[in-house]
Amino acid sequence: PVTGDTMGFENELFSPDFGQRVGISTGACTLSSATTWTCIVTLLFNLGQIMLEGKYFEDVESSVLAITGGTDFFLGATGAAMVIFPRGDGNIPIFEFRINLILTDFNAMTR
């Protein structure tokens, strides 16, 4: 890839033990330098969506994306999501999301 290239993706999300599919991640990242991508990501769950945005750095172990909002149960969500550098068997990279979520609209839980 060269600077300016955009990569779209859609992947399944699983519980930490890979025992249960919990949602889908979808988004796009644009290469902004040799090892830096600018990303917009949506995590889709049965209870709603969480939107993430920020820089993903290939040359470090993890990157932190901002939680820029949410829908339904996650309405008003803020915080950060750590994206762990891919691991896996070499053929299928596995990204790990660790989410620190703050819900500001508790009424959304009952909608």
C-alpha cells in the first residue's frame, strides 16, 4: 500500500475466549504514513453500535482509538478502545479490542 490508500473491512467480533460471536466490526482505514493508518470503525452488537476513530500504528504493540459515540444501549458512549497488534497463525490476523466505555445516557438502557 502507498500513502492515501484506503482499506475497508468487516470482521466478526468474538468474546475473549472465542466461545461466542458477539458482533461485527466494520470500517475503513487510510494509510497516512509508512506505518500509520487513520481509521473509522463501527462495532455492531445486538444492543447497539459503538463508533471508534483514530490512528492505528503498525510499528507498536497497541494503539488507542477514541470512542466517539454510540447508538441504542451505547447512546452517549465515550472513552477509549485499545487495539492490540494482530496475532494469529500468520494467515489470519486477530485484532484484540479492549474497550473502556463510559455511558452518559443511562436512559438509553431502557429504550
